[in-house]
Amino acid sequence: MAKVRLADIAKVAGVSAVTVHNAITGQKGVSDEVRARILEIAKEMGYRQPGSGARNTQGKSLRCIGVVIPERYLAEYTTFYWKMYQEMALAATEKSCMVTVEILKQEMEDEMIVPCIAKEQTVDALILMGDTSRDYIHYLKKNVDLPIIFLDFYDNELAKDAVIADNFHGMYLMTEYLYEHGLTKLAFVGSIHFSSSIMDRYCGFSKAVLEHRDVTPAEWILEDRDERGQIEIHLPEQMPEAFVCNCDLTAGLLMLELEKRGISVPEDVSVVGFDNYLYPGFPDLKITSYEINTKAMVKVALEKALKQIRGAASGKNMEIVSGQLVPKESVKL
């Protein structure tokens, strides 16, 4: 008998595979009526949900991967990680496994509380999505007997089993793009110590600046968020020719602030971002950006988790996934 996939159930039910996944795993966002119909269809098709004791037709255990996302990354507009999670849910259907999500509340991180999905042993591995404090990572690794994969951040000592975007080279390319168009007075916008991703992007920016024998004034290295991730943009008194922003959300908010001051982009100043992601509810400002290959990243993360489930010594290395520069309309050509 052929293996029943979430995509097969979705086709019969007339919904997306993500909706099927959310219905089967008890996630929010699905009405009771739709959930009941999906569960009935799944039962009729012979679908078996991964979890404790679940087996496929070959008698092998089906795997469930827990995804943990710190709540500070889910503020207004900041839905980039929800997009990654949805892509992971779809990728999981192709690999005949399941994913379930838990939001890591700030107090859980502060008070060293293990996520429920790990404590109750309902998953076979964890994927931690988004930078978390070193103390919490250390506590988690000491108190959770599961493979842990780190997605979109890393730590050379504690979080080596990681999948990250090519933040360094990507931002180097973005900065070089500005130099190629005659823009040499550049500011960097991003709180460098907030995450490993922003730090790496700043280092890529700095490499390009140094190669051109330039120096970035201290007032042109701008913070964009506080320690809780709340974004607030403050413009410098003396304006650069271009702002190099650590992400598209920061770039977009910066452009709105510039507009309030009567400063036009790209006529008066250029702006580049990173991620190539349009946040829901946010105007499309046609920001020149570096596109992160999130689909490839989540697939690699799942593969690493499954390898480590099969053998503890497998898949333990950092994977860097390349993206591409996407020119739009925010740079003066």
C-alpha cells in the first residue's frame, strides 16, 4: 500500500498541506469543522500520525520534529520565521515526517524552562529557529536528550550543528553593488551584537569597505533594535550616500522615516536590505536586497535532524546556504 502523504490528504480535502499539518497536529488557525473533515479524510486514507509508537507500512518509526521560535522574532511585521516554518512543514511532507511548533516565551528563556514539546518527549529532535542566549542553549543541551539543530544562527562553541544563510558574503555583495554604482559614503544599520546573523552581515559590509580603503565613521554604524528585538530607527545628523540595512524590515522602516523627513529614495539617498522578504501589511518599497534561500535552508535543517535521529554522530557540522542579489528600485543607478 502506497504511503499517504499530507499533500495527498490536502488534495482530497481541497486545502493546503500546511492546513492539513496544522489540523492533524492540533495547531491553531484551523476551524473545528475543517479540522474534523481533514481528520476523517486522513483516517479513511489510512494516514498514521507520527508520534510515540507511530509506524509506517514498513514498520519503521515515523519522525516528528519540534520547531522552537523565540517570541521576540514574532513582533509586528516580523513574520519571516513564520514563513520559514510553513516552508518547513511543506518540506516535511516530502520527507515523510512531521513538524510541530512551540513559541519560546521570553520568561521561559530567562528562567531556563525547557520547551513543553521537549519536556513531554513528543518529538524526536528539536530545531531552534532564531538566535537564543548562550546560557539558554547551554541549559537546553544539558537537559534535553534530543538532537538539536540551530537554524538561522550559530555559535562556535555551543551551536555548531547549524544551518545559516551566507550572511557574510551576501552583505559583501550588497556593499560591492553600491560601490559599483559610485556610492562610497556608506552607513550600516543594524544592532551588531543582537544576533550572529547581524554580526556576520556587518563583517561582510566591513570587508567591502576596507577593500576600498574607506573608513566608516562611528555615527554611521546605527543601532536598529533593543535587546528584546523592538525596532526603532534614528537617522544620523550627517547623511551618507547609502544605507546598508541588516534586513528588509529595517530598510523599509528606515525608508518610511526618510520619507517623513522629505528625503527621497533613491534620488537623495540609496538603501539596500537583506532577506528579500515583503512583510505582510507593509508597503512594497521595491528594496534592492539579498534573497535568502529559505526553502533550501529548511530542507537542510530537516535532513540534519533526521540524520542525527538515525545516528548521533551524523550531520554534525555547519551548513551555509547561498542566496542571490536582487536589484530593485532603491539604489540610484
